[in-house]
Amino acid sequence: MKYIDKLIGTLILLFPLLLWAQNPLGLPMVHNYSKGIFQGGSRTWDIKQDGRGVMYFANNEGLITFDGKYWKRHTLPNHTIVRSIAIDKNNRIYVGGQGEFGYFEANSNNELAYVSLKALLPKGHEQFADAWNTVIVDHAVFFRTTQNIFEYRDDQIKVYPATVSWEFMGSADNQLYAQDIKHGLLTFSQGKWKSALKQNDFKDIKIAAMAVLDDHKLLITTLTHGDYVISDGVVHLLAPSKYTYELYTPSLSVINDREYVVATASEGCVIRDRGGRVLQRLGLREGLQNKNVTTVFVDRQRNIWAAVDNAIAVLSYGSAIRYFRPTMDYDVTGYSALIFQQKLYMTSSNGAYVTPLQSAYKNHSQSADNFKLITGSDGGEAWRVSEVNGQLLLTHNRGLFAIQHDRLVALNEGAGTWLPMALSAVYPVDRALLGTYYGLDLLQFKAGRFERVAKLNGRSDSYRFLEIDAQGQVWASHPYRGIYRIKLSDDGTAYEARLLTQKDGLPSDFQNYVFRVKNKLLFTTAKGIYTFDDQQSRFIPSPDFADFHDLPIKYLQEDAEGNLWFCSGKRVGVARRDAKTKRYQITYFPELEGHQTSGFENIYPYDKNNIYIGSERGLIHIDFENYLAVKDKPKVLLSSIKATAATDSTIYDGYVIAEEAANEKGSVTERTLPARFNSFLFRYSSPSYGIQEHMQYSYRLEGYDKAWSAWSGETEKAYTNLPNGNYTFHVRAKNNLAEASDTVSYSFVIRPPWYKSIWAVGIYVFAFLLAAYFLVLWQKRVWKTQEEDFNKKLAQMRYIHQLEIEKNEKEIVKLQNEKLEHEVMSKTKELASTSMQLMENTGALSKLRVELAKLDVGDDEGGDLKKITSLLNDVEKNSSHWDQFASHFDELNDGFMHRLKEKHPTLSRNDLKVCAYLRLNFSTKQIAQLQNISVRGVEIHRYRIRKKLGIDSDVSTADYLSTV
């Protein structure tokens, strides 16, 4: 009996330790922020979250804030440590520090400004040490130091001294509690402290933190003595939380109605259930940077914030995504997973692992157990585990193995193998094809096990992806060559492989894969999903999967509900088909981007609660049903707005005053800025943390942008050289489930520059009117001057016109005179001709008269002759003689005959007569007629005249006479 008692005692002592080993399989993703990132000190003492979702940290360097993207630090006036935080409903942040307490509140620039409350302290209480706790209860704020509790209410401070020392202060259900070292746990009511318990159950036990459970029970954790529950004034120790060694637990926070988390100084974060039993320990091996946790806090998304030395960690405990790490000592890359006979098998970069699954949990990540390495599978890559004919086959870098009773049995050691594929759709199958590093092998199922028949003769290549179509033809893909169409020989000893490439319809020779979906072969490419058209003997884009057009897909797997899980680049997504539209709705998992096994992608959708994805740190597990069930509407915040002029100026720092906080849509009061601020940098974020931090944003500057921007992960936008005017910046956020936040807006006005101000415009108007007035005067003067000039020019033009008229008249007279002269000359010529003819006739008659006088006739005829002679005398008397003609010719030709006679006195009378004819431009023939001589006689006479005149041979006689 004595030994049984000892055994029971030993088991009781070891029971808590045994619980440590039963962590759930799934570990939350952990993100560590080092102090270099948040620019704070090495220790963080308290964590809180305001109504907008912004996180606040009491740090050695002051108050640290984090809005999901941007960290900011705010120091106390004396630059001392901030120990505690409390936030009221108006987002006023009360802080307690070393020798200082007060509150931070947004000022007109929406910056956090500190207001100290020390000036309100009664005399004699101005000096104090650390304000370890800050609590808000019933519109009052309480600050706890070791010696005093200060109550701030209605701008007054009341002091409650300790009998010995105050050890703790907290609140639950709007009730203030404090622990006095002498009187134990006290409550505060109507300005008085009274005992909360019938007896001092916490004597010599220091309370560290408290919270209220859903049934209004008070949960308390102590520094070193475990956890307690107080119900109806009775204290109950949660036995499993009491350790055999001193475990320092300075903080707790409730996760949900079933779980809470405590901070420990040596074991990291410990998750416990309502009974105090340990559910999970999250320490160094689970991802924390340090396991000395000062304080913990659970935010609205059920993320656990843990303040560790030199860092702040956020554990995505409330997420539907978990990590399965088969070994905690080092990470291995996960390649594939398979559930067989209520066990989870996974292959990795260093062997295969197995763990049993507890049937009580439909979400396998909650199953508590450990992975075990399958003996002999390490020392190389275990690529894939498959179930064929109820047998587990493991393809390995060293060959093909069967897993029997979680042990390896070699089936074909040697060349590395990729994948076994049954050659029949009827089970159990007789034969299977095995893709290896160098070709294809044939497997035969005999006597309840597979054995290698032979290596098939055919084209040597690495056949990692194999599928068989309805006609029994085998297809294989190679990421760097193309698609193989393989035909097995009838005797099963060889195969013929035809390589299909870009010339056969593939968009490229690279990144092509073959998969079976809905009993059809699909070929995923860099440009979407293709099928093979037997009639055209070419690959064509699949019309049934047009939603994947131009999407590069490296892995494709269908789940039991017809959803398509795929890997595209570094992204993991799922396509759910709408029954009405027959279209696929694609959802990506941004929290997994870059975490899947690159180059060896694998997704195993066991059911809607258990999706396994190969990862660089084991396996990623998704409870897809729970993932879709979480409907947290995203929220967007303006983090800061900087305006740029000669220097940058922060015009909005992300914190809102009470009036703006009450505005559900998040609009901020309009602000007017001088003209020199025309360039702005807007920063925005979403208070989603840990694994949920991945958001997309869209923005629009009303007054400048015509439309909303495309969705992107960028969290800032710059505008430069904005003109003066009214603007409103809008921003919104969206998660990967297409749930959008409300829009947050910030309105501002850029005043016009001085030269566009109202006063300047008035001056411009006055100057314009004055200039117009002087312009009118000047114009009138110009017009007058122009009129005078015009009149002068007009008079001048009139004078010139008159002169032109006179000149024209003279020209007319001249022309008329010339005409008259020509007429006179013509008449003169006629007169001269007639006169000359008459003269010639007169001469002839004279000669005739003389000749008649010589005739000897009778008296009868003599009488007639006398009559004739008398008539000839009358004619001679009536005819003008040559002298009269010469005189008349000279008068008409300015004394031509006289000048010619004087110049050439040798000319005879007959010569002068010929010269007159030539002067009148008579031709030789005309002169011959006038002279009654022959033309030859005239030419001889003209020659003699030229001799007398001495005219050169190159000058005509007429030209010479015209110059006399």
C-alpha cells in the first residue's frame, strides 16, 4: 500500500509535465517584431487595443503604437518607462510610468499629445515610484503604485494609501479589485475599500492578473502559485496549473469561453482550458524569439500578443491556418501528406513521418500527439506517399518502399522514384507504372504486395507527373521539356514516348504539367489550363476553365466538393464553382504566399476541415470551413499624412479625437492649408495582425483622380504639385475573401497662393480698371494723333492727287499735241508731196510753153497756140514755186532747209529737194515719181548727195538728215 501511495504521488507530480508533451499538432504562425523594428526598449510591460483596433505597448522607451503597418513611439516628459496602459471609450490612453502618470490624446494635428496629471496631486504625494497598474472603472481612472492608489475623477485626484503596500490592482465586470499585502483582495465601492473574500485566501500569494469568464466567474493568476477561480466569494485552485517548481506567470488574457493564455518567465506562452489544464505551450521551439514573456494580450481577432525580451510577438492563434512541424529541433521541407487508417503520413526533405489522429477532432490540428520518424526513411528525400490496393507506397530518393506497420519495406532500391500510377481503374489493380529519375518501371501486385517486374525500355527521362486517360494511354509531363504521350507495348516490356511541345499547341515548352480533374486529363501551363483535342491532335485552351486564362498553374488538385486547389507562382488558391453562373470564383491565401514548397508543390485536400499544403517548414494545415466562417469586416485607418513644402510637415498622425471617433465612416474634419503645401504623402493601413495582416487597398483623391485606383498591397500614396482647391482623400481595404471595409476620408483645402488670394484679385481688378482708364486716355490721344496724321496725309494725298490730275492732263495735252503733230506731219507730207508735184508740173508746163513758142504755125493755128500759151502762163502763175515750198517746209521743220544749206553749201537746189523728200521719209520709188525720173536715177542722185554730205557708210542718209 505504501508503494501504491508513492506511485500515485509521483504520477500527480508528473501529470503537469506529461501534459507538456501533448501539444496539438497544429502550431499557430508566429511573427516576431524586434526592438529594431518598433524602435523601442528591451522590455514591454503592458499591451492594450483601442476601439479602432490600434495596438498600444507600454515600453521602456515610452508608449509604442502599431496600426498593422506603421510603428510609432511617444515618450513621457521625463523619458522614463511606461509600465501600464488603460484606454477609455473615447480612445484616450491613460498611462502610468516611473514617477509619472497622465494620458495621451489626439491634438488638432491628430497627433498623440501627452497631458500630465501630476499637477493635480495633493501636496505631499508628488513623489512616487512606478505606477504598475492603470485601470478604468465607472468613469474614473486608477493608478497603482506600491504605496498609493490614485483615483482621477472629474479633474481631481484622490489618494488611497496602503496599510503596508499595494501589490496588485485590476478590474473585472466593471468592478475594481486591489490586493493589499495585509488585508488581501479588496473591492472598491462608493469610495471605500472592502474585503472581496470571507478570508484572506491569498495571504503570502501575489496576484499577477485577473479576468472574468463567460459565466461571470473571476479568473486569477498568481505570480508563482498557479491559477484560481472565484465563484460566489469562494476561491478554487485550478490544480493542473500548480507546478512542482516555481513558474513565474506575470500576466493572463482570455482567448475565448474555453481557453486562456498566461505569460511565463521561462516557458513562453501557455494555453490553458477553463480547468487550468495545459492545452499548448508556445516557446522558443514554437517560434518565439525569447521565452521570457512579460505580458500577454488577446486582440479582437484572437491573436495572442506576447511581450518578450527585445521583441514583441504576435501569435495567430485564432486563425484557421496552422503549421505541422514534424520535428521541433530543426525544420524539414514537407513534400506530401496522406491520411491512412486514422494516421497522418507526411514526406519531407529528410524522411517520412507519421502521427496518430484523434477521432474526437474533425480539425486535425487540434489532435494532440507527436510526429514520429519512420525508421530508415531518413538520409534522403521522401517524395510521396500513396495508397494503392490498401498498400502504402513511399517513393524515395533511394528507390521504392512499402510502409508496413510504420516501418519501411524495400521494394526496389536503387534509382530514385517519383510516383506510382495504377494502370487500371478497377481495384485491386494488377499492374502499376512507376515514374523514376531515369524512366518507367512496371510493378506487379502479387500475394498482397507490389514487386518490381522490370525496367521498361524506352526514352530515358525523369517522369515525375503521370496520368492515364480513358483510352489507357499514359501521359507524363516534364517542367522543362513539354508533355510526353506514352504508349505501352503489348507485351509490357517497352514504351514509346512522343514529346509534344509548343508546335503541338502548348503556349511554351516550359512549365507544363498534367493532372486529372473530374475524370478528365488537364494540362496546366504558363497561360492557363489546356486539353488535348484528338481530332486536331493539338492542345487547345479548355473552355470549361476559361477563368484560369493566362494564369500560370504549377499544381492542380480537386477536393471532394469539386473545388480546385492550385499553386500559381508563389501563391496558393482555391477555385469554387458557382452553380448558377458555372463560373469559378478564385480565392487566394495571401498569408501563405511564398511559404509553400517551391518547385515541389503539393496540396492534399482531405476534407473541408483539413487541407494540407507542402511547406518549407513541414506542412501547412487549413481548416477551410472555419476559414470561410470568419467574417471579420476589414477596417482601414489613415496612418499619417505628410505635406511637403520647404520642409515636411505632418498634418495628420493617425489618431482621432472623440468627435471623429464617433463618426462611423471615419471622415476627418476638413483642414485648410497654405499654398506652399502642394505635395502630400498619404499612409494607410488595416488593424489586422499576424497572419491576417495581408490586405489590399484602393484609394482616390477627389478633386484630382477621376476613378478609384486598382487594388494593391501598397500602403502609401504620394501626390505632387497639386493646384489650389478642395480635395478629399478616400481609402478602403479588402481582404482575400472580397470583403471590403468602409471608406475612410480626409478632406483638406489648399489655399491659393498670395497672387491668387481675394486681396490679390481685388488689387488685380483695381489695377485692371486703372489700366483700362489710362488705356482709354492713351487710346483717345492716339486716335487724335492718328486723326491729325490722317488729315495731313489726306491733304497731302489730295495735293498729290491734284498733281497727278494735272500731270495726267499735261500728258493728255502732250499726247494730243503729239497726235496733232503727227497729223500735221502727215498733212505736211501730203502738202509737200502735192506742192512738189505742182511744182514739178509747173516746171513741165513752163518747158511746154517754151517749146510751143518755138513752133512755127499759121495764123489759124497760131491763135489756138496763143490760147494754149496763155493757159500755160495762167497755170504757171497759179502754181507755187520751190521757194515758197522751201520756206513753208522750214517753218514746219524748225529751219531744216536753212540749216542744211548752211552746213552743206555745195548742195544744189535739186539736192535740197531730194533731201526734203528723204526728211519726209519718202521712199526711192515715191521720189522717182515726184521727180519724173527713174528709180535708178534717184539712187544715183542719192549717192551723189551722200558724197556731198560726207556720210559714213554705216549711217543711212535719212538717219543723218534727222539729226540736222
